[in-house]
Amino acid sequence: MVLGIGNCKQYLIPNSQFPTMDTFTQLALGAACGEAALGRKIGNRAMVWSAFGGLLPDFDVAASFFTDEITALAFHRGFMHSITFAMLASLGLGWAVERLYSSGFYRRRGYKGFVLGAVLAFYVLLMFGFRFIFKDAVETWGHFAVAVVGGLALGWFIWKKYFSQELMPVATTRKDWVLLFFVSIFTHPVLDCFTVFGTQLFQPFSDYRVAFNNISVLDPQYTIFLLIGILVASQISREKKARRIANWVGIVLSSAYMTFTFYHKAEFDKIFKASLAKEGIEYQRFMSAPTILNNSLWLGVAEGDTAYYHGYYTFFDKEPTVKTFNVLPKNHELLSGYENDRTFKILKWFSKDYYNVIQRKDGRLQFNDVRYGAFEEGFKDENAYVFKFILEEKDGKLEAEQSREGRKINGDAFSKYMDRVLGR
């Protein structure tokens, strides 16, 4: 999925660089769920621990450091995003954290120093991640200065509010901790199910990826309600009813927005099908999904016998129709003979068979997941595809390497994209 297209060109920004609901959203959802489960008993500790639980499933991205790229692709949003993992992890973490507080170890300066270092280390990794994603959208020194100031502010806040404080006793049960971790961990894969990437919710019993395709992996309109709710709640005493109300208002409003996205999806599907019929395009199936940062600009992909048909529409367009379809030949025959190859089978499974194959200028084959669109309208060349893998044969087997070549994020691209979102 990409940032939109239309009559404007050369301004597309990839959604595939955000493979899950973004970090802030998962932290916010985890914190809100933990607050609802245990905030009345332990106050802001519920938010902190459940924020960690809300982020935990995405630690599976570390697999890329220990295995090949294709195996890591299959592993991400796999077992660590499953119902089974949520149950097992919540039992283990519930026991460990209950022991931490019942033993009094959490009051030791060494432990508090470890927590301070861990939070700052995570902050540094997060900043490096943003720098990698937006490396062509921000000025290096400006980004560095903001990151340093933010890190110093975060360190000072933790030092003053946590490290230098005499921590109060925590009176709660192991059952309470297990509940807190289960709701925070399990809601992570549930939220991911609403995106295109899909979640293997039923691992290890099934590798089926649940994907409703109704919200972008990065949609601030969903996140903002959760953030406001937990920020307001965190400033109110845990004994007061207003704290619970603030948190639940955030949860209810974000859930209402999520429900609204299904309405948008249903309306777009009607428009997309009507546009296909108007153009006389016959197809076997189609999928649709919103583009990044919004729920107004949608893309649709219809599968014909020999090609896919890509089209975009925003609810701010004057006419309810997809004006232009990009025709993408399948070329599946280029990989004839590799039907039982492990790499090919994983790529097919990952793309849900929405893929085409092209021959690059250097002679190598390229596998493109067409659900994620292009950097440019028209798919003009091999680098236009957002989610693509370069294939090579070695010892009779295919090897795949994800290619990130293509247009980079910049301010002009973002400005033009927002114009397209708003139908201008």
C-alpha cells in the first residue's frame, strides 16, 4: 500500500515501511487496556507494564538478525502474534512481575538504574528507526538535535519521577498481573488483523493470516483518541472515577473510528466494483485497503485472467468512480517449474497470490506484491513497485532479497500526497 496516486505523479510514499500498526499506537492501546484492567489498583504502573505488553509481539522482528530474509518474513506476525503466545506470555510475565513486587526487588537502585537504561536504549533504537524510515524527509542535524533534546527530557523525567523516588508498595495478585498482560499482549495482534499485512492469529495450528484491510498500519486518527485518554488519565488520582472515564472515552472513541473504517471500506468496494464494470473489466476477485495516514484515499486491486487492475479513489473526489486503472500483467509463467520451491511458496503465501513477475533490466526476475502499489502512478519501471523481491537461482533453488530501490520520502511528495487525499 502506498501514499496515494491520481492525476499527480512522482510523490508516492510507501506504506510497507511500516509493517505493523506503528509503535506509538501499540504502546497506547496496550497502556489503555492495562489501565482499564488494573489502573484502579496500581495507578500508572498499569500503563507502563501494559505498554510493554502491547509492544512485546513486535519483538519478533529480531528474527531478521538470526535467519534469512524470507524466513523472517514468514515469522513476523506469526507465533508471537498468536492467541497461544498471548496466553503463555501473560502467564510467564504475570508470575515474574508479581514476584518482582512481592519480593521488594523493584525498590533497589540497581533495578531502577536498569529500567532507566533500558528505556533510554529503546528510545535510541526508536530514533534510529525513524531516521531509517524518513532518511530523505528530515535534515540530519535537525533530527539529531531534536532526538538528543527529547532523550535528555525523557531521562530527566524518569530520574525525577521514578529513580529518585521512594517507591510505594504494590498490593495486587498474580491473577491481576496475568490479566493485565493478556489484554495488552492479545490486543496487539487483534489490532494488526485490521491491516493489509495480516496476522497469523492461530499459530502454531494454522498459518492463515487474518487481514480485514480496513485501516492503514499508520493512522493517527485512530491513535490520537487513545493517547489523549491515557495522558489525561495518568494525571488523575487512581481513586477518582474521572480517571477511568477519561481512559474509557479514549477507548470508545478509537473503537468508534475503527468501526467507521468498515463503512468506508464497504462504500469503496461498491465504487471499485462499479468502476470495473463501467470499464468492462472482468475479474475473479479483488481486494481493497486504505493508504497510509488516512482512511479517505483507498486502493483496489482486481485479479483478471492474465493481469491485475490497480485503481485509487478518495472520498473527497467529485465523482464516485475510479478514473484510471493500471494494468499489471501477471507473467506467472516466468516462474514455471518453481511451484515447489520453498522461497516461492512463502512469497506466494505472503502475497495471498496477489503478485506479478517481471524481468529486470539486469536480466534477473523480480517478484512484486501488487497489494502495496507503486511509488509512481503507472508502474513505469522495476523500481516503481513498493514491495518487491529480486530472485536468483542458486543450486537449483530460488533465493530472494527484498529490494528497497525507488523514490524516497520528501516534503514535496508528502504535500502532493495530501492534495490527492483531499481530492485536490
